[in-house]
Amino acid sequence: MKKLILFLPIILLASCGGDDTPKEKPKPIALTPDDVGYYMQMIVADHAGPKAQLWLDDKSKPIWFVDVRDAITFTRTPEEADNIAVIYAHDMAKNPDYRNVKDIWVELDKAVFVIKSRKKGGMGMPETIPFSDKKIAEEYIKANGGELVNSAAEITDEYLHSMGDMSEMDPNDRMKCGGSMKCGSKKER
């Protein structure tokens, strides 16, 4: 009996170890004119094409990315945080205007992607363009070229690190303000 009394507090303490209840995923938030991209520290909203917001378990605000490919690269970089709660990207199935995407988001894990299309990411690099609807992604490929990829996991590191040819890019697809580097200043908005 004495042994049981001695072990009872230990058993009770061990059962209080932590809350195993899964946390609710943060919801996507609207992109503001002041949100800055993680890698380039540039104003995210000034760039055309889909963007991404990555939520970490221990943060109350997302990390923003000027393009989706950088968010995927973040997940594969050993030096970056690995406590990712969720990643959202602009859903291009519901955003027909590549230069002026609206705050309509898809979870990265639920998207299909178009890669190697004529449309480039916000920084002029090859983009991974997310779609919630595979049929719309296939229609996009007919109009803009590219290849369909069924998940972010299928996108190769080689593609993510490729530079592409920025000389062929329309500057209006790089920055919403016509390619001007001044569009990031608040006076220009």
C-alpha cells in the first residue's frame, strides 16, 4: 500500500505532461499593403501573381512570401523552422487576374500546381501556381503552357532553385506597378 501511495503522485504528474488536443489551424488573413516578404524584405502586395502565407505553431502572425515557390522552399530548408501549422496560397482557380490576385486562399496541401508556365512569380522566377480545381489548372495550361503537378511534394528541388530567364518576362508580370521599383514607397500608393 505504501508503494502505491508513493507512486500515485508520479503517475498523476506523468499524466499531466501536455495537452494532446490538436490545435486548430489559423485561418488565412488578408494581405495588407505593409506586409513584407520573408526572403527579400519587399512589399508583398506590390508583386503580381500568387503569394503565400505560412503559419508557425508558436506565432500569431504569418510569414509572407512574394511567391509560392519560396514558401515551398522554406519547408525544405533545414535551417528554417519546422513547426509549420499551415500554409495558404492564393487560389488561382478563383483568381483569374494574375496581376491583381484577391484574398482567396487554398491550403497548400490541398492544391494542385502548374509549373513551367509562361507566367512567372513575383520576382520573375519560375512559379508554382496553386489551384484548388484540377480542371481549371488544366485550362490554365492550355492558355499559358506549363505542366500539372498534383502536390507540392512532387515539385523538384531543381525546379524550386531554377532561375529561369527573366529577360523574356513582361515587367508588368513582375510588379503590379509596371515594373517600377518605386511602387514600394508609400507615397507612390
